[in-house]
Amino acid sequence: MSRVAARRRGERWYAKGHRMLQRLGCERWLDFRWCEILCSGQPNGVPSGWDIDSLWLGEAGPPDQEWLAGLAPGRAREFAERWEAGRRCYAAGLSQAGEFRCVGYLWVAVGPTRLPGQGSYVWDLPAGCAWYFDAYFHPLILGTYPDLARYVAQRLREEGIPRLLGQVEYDNRVSRRVHRMLGGERLGWIATVRVMGIAVHLDRHGEHGWRVRWGRMPARLAGFLPPAMAGEPTPAAQQEAV
């Protein structure tokens, strides 16, 4: 069996396991997760065919709260809390027939910071790194996700943030393809089992070996970075040294 076929088979069993827990109503007491930790490089591919005069890419702030919520109704309050916590939002806007509307957004946390994730995950992000989370795009406006991802990567690198990190759950093929498009490199993985509200995590750190964590102990993402990458100075630090 080829590696691709084995991967597809594993994804099917992973999804079947979760469906079975849902049917049995056991997910409150028993759950399992497996995700990869990735570091994105220089985004690949070519820009979409959208007219540059119609497509806007930029950073959105609190005054844009209702505009963003037009794409995701009911989340305006959640977005406000994220800005208050120091998170950043980048968005794509499209101007058509005299109407300027939000067609996508991507939230980013910039280290050093600690970011609560889904379930029992807590991400401990070091300086010089950014963490991508909660990306959503209008399903009929194709090509805006790659455009915005390239824009965000360029902006962050200009600010001296060269390492763009994220996580992809085992059976999420779409997200994995997007990270590959962004030049994503796998740094390690995290396996989690939760029984009766108690979670046990097993981190695989690549060159750094293994680590066991309990509950909401944070995943220290600095430990996933290879030594060469962890010691790489940011452009800002290089400028200060000169």
C-alpha cells in the first residue's frame, strides 16, 4: 500500500471513529484528536484573477467590526474580544456594483502570547512567530484565501515575524492543501485523548523528542522549532545588532 493510500485509509478511520462517538453520544466523556504543527514558508502559486482595483487586502480593526460580521453574522462581540486581547485580523474586501463587502478574513496571534484553542488545547507562542487561526472565506469568491494568505505572510515578515505557525487536524485535507500552498513544513504533531474530562497530550517535537502534558497545560511551540530555526534572528534584531 502506498503512503498516499495508507494516509487516506487512516483519515477514513479517524473520521469514522468520531462519527461513532457522536452516534453513541459519548463525545462529552470520550474523545481523541491528532493534529500536525506546521511552519509556513514563502507562499507558492500565482495571484488569483481578481481585478486589483476591485479586491482590497488589508488589516481590519475595531471600526470594521460590523463589516466583518456581515460575512459571519452574530460574531461581532467575539471579534471585539479578540481585538481587546491583542489579536489581529486581516481581511479581503470586494467592490462590486457599488457595494464594498467583506469576502474573507484571517485571524493572527503574534508572539510572545498564550492563545486558548479548541477543546483542551492552549498554544504558547514564542517571539518571532505568528499563529494563524479562524480563517473564513465566502465559498463563491474563489481565490481570495491564497491572495490574503500571501499578503499576510508578506506583511508579517516586513514586521520582523518570519515564522508563521498553525495546526491541521489529521483528516482536514482542505486545510492541509492550503498549508502546502503556503510552503508549509511539518514540525511535529500532538495526539490527545480525553476521558471523563481529563485530557492527556503526547507531543512529538521532531528533533526535540517527546513530551507528555495533562489537561490545559500549554503546548510550548518553541519546542517544535528546529534548533536552527529557533535561533534565527528576526530582521529587527539584525538591525539592532548593526
